[in-house]
Amino acid sequence: MERTLVILKPGCLQRGLVGEVISRFEKRGLKLVAMKMVQLTDEILDVHYAHLKEKPFFPWLRDGMKAAPVILCCWEGYSAVQVVRDMAGATRASKAVPGTIRGDFSMSAQENIVHTSDSLENATIELDRFFVESDYCDYISPLDSYKYAPDEM
Ligand code: IDP
Ligand code: MG
């Protein structure tokens, strides 16, 4: 099973969408295996968004991500990285398809509700950035056989 990082951004928290967004991942069948609420800092954002550091909007992005706490979640499931990415929708939310999280709850390229890892390799790197081994909860999901075929578990 794959694991991926979701960050519920400050706007998600402030707009009261935390439950709605988590509910979507739950209903899809993903398993929540770690979660915590933190205040992000410049230091961690410089690393997390290093690929955007030269962009003119980077200072605004960093300020937006520090404007309130965020909620870090690790979701586990079959093909979880792509499933979660598809559920989030396009980065530029004004173009995101209705039915996606961004397409239903946001208008902005910056203020777009969630961060989701973009590859399995980056998911591992990002999860290690925010979680330590003891943050993960190991528990049985008794409904897995109703969610998956044997070769998908
Ligand atoms: P992603 O979040 O869909 O993976 P990335 O290109 O990795 O998109 O960008 C990370 C974050 O940076 C976006 O979620 C968004 O908040 C912000 N961002 C990306 N492109 C723009 C832009 O053109 N204007 C403003 N903010 C942007
Ligand atoms: Mg990205």
C-alpha cells in the first residue's frame, strides 16, 4: 500500500473545510495513518517548496502557508499518491474540475486548500520531512476486503 502526504492549508482550516476535506478521503476508502496540527515556519517551507523558490509569488506562498496552522495527514491506500492527487485537482484552482477538492472549494492558484505529494518518491521524502516513525498508527482496517481485491491489499 502506498502512503502520501496531504497538508490541509491555512485557508482550509480558517474556512471550516477540514471536516469536509478529510471526509472525502475517508469516503474514497483511504486510511488515515498519521495526523497532526502544526504551525509551519520559513525554514521548513523553504525546503518543502524549494522547487518554487525563484518564483515571484514565493514570498506570498510562504506567508499564506504560515497564516494559520496546517493539518498534516498521511493517507494510505492502493495507488494512494495518484488517487489523492486526482482528488485535489489542478493547482490553478480556477481551472480545477468540479468534483475535485480545489474545483469545489477554491478559486486561486495560491490559496488552493490542500497540498498533495506529486509522486511516490516525493511522498516518502515529504512524509519524512513532517513525521517520525512513532507518529504512524498501526491498526487493522476490518473493511479492507470490501474495498479491495486480494491483489490490491
Ligand atoms: P501543487 O500544489 O499542485 O503540487 P506546485 O506547482 O507544487 O503545485 O506548487 C505548490 C504550491 O504553490 C501550490 O499548491 C500553490 O499554493 C502555489 N503556487 C503554484 N503555482 C502558483 C502560481 O502560479 N501563483 C501562486 N501560487 C502558486
Ligand atoms: Mg507540488
